[in-house]
Amino acid sequence: MRLFLIRHGEIKWKKIGFLSHTDLELTKKGILQAKKLALRLKNEKIDTIYSSPLKRCYQTAKILSKNLNCKIILVPALREVNFGIFEGLSLKEAEEKYPDLFFKRKKDKWNFKIPKGESYKEAAERVLKFLKKISKSKKNKNIVLITHVTIIKILLKLFSNLSMEEIDKIHFLPTSVTILEKKGKKFQFSKINDYSHLKP
């Protein structure tokens, strides 16, 4: 089984910070990125597309579905980590508005739960539950998961030897491809943050 972990296409939100459940649509560039991604995946024999229900992911999934001729299943477990009261803030804005909380989260990003939000650990539990479910299927060999950057980072933490500090240094571009393969009972990465389809 191969899981193609895809970050959604570009959206208008340009801050570097906290965006989770605010439901934004793709830009024209984001739509073009998704079309280029479809060309990248056309020979991969994709069986199913699982998508976060947020618009930016579902729009990306619909473009892939049309071009790859496979169905979309919306999965709440693939939604972005809930950033609670940090929602919509840049890193600088969050640090200035909530300095104590920002510092505590920086010290232990995996376990710290932003008020009215969730921790990375809690998000990991819902994603792992979903992976366990689909990994039992013998029909799906090549699966696309359209999700969000933090969910991809969490999966890297779970199934690689990279630390959160190392993972946070990776800049996952919109529609970048990260491949997680299941060999026997173990998952391992064969590709991380491939965006070759976006190059001129």
C-alpha cells in the first residue's frame, strides 16, 4: 500500500502562522497547481482519494478525481490540527497576544493543547485511527490523502526518525507529494515533499 500525502493547493491566506478550520477556497494558482498534480499522478493507478472536508482540500480532490477517474471520500480525521484561540494569527501575532501560551507550546508542541484547540498528540490519534482502518483494505493499493501541512508533519514524526525541529524546517509547498508506504506491518517514507510537478 502506498499513501500519497498531498498538501492542498494555494489559498489566499499568506501569513506564516495558524490556520486550521477557517474554510478558504483555492486561488487560481492553487487550481493550476492541482491540475499539474493530476498530471504528476496520472500513471500511479490511484484507487481512492480521501480528503479533508475543508474547501481547500475538497477542491484539490475534485480536480484530481476528475482527471484520475476515481472517487472521493471525505474524512473528518484529515482536517487540520485545531489551533483554537491562535486561529488566524501569524506566529508574531500569537506570540505578542498570548506570550505565555506561545512559549509553552514552543517548548512542547507535541503535547501542548492550545485553549479551545487540540494538541499534535490528539490529532495524531485521530489520524492513526483512520490509517488503521484503511490499511485493512485489500482493494486500495495506491491511495491519495488530501490534507494539511501539520497533519503531514505529524505523520512524519510518527513514521520517521526526524525530530519535530527537523520537520518544522521543511517547507511543504502547496500540492507537494510525500509518499508513505506500508511494507509488511510497518509504514516508511519513500519520498518527502516532492514538488517537481510545479517546476517550469
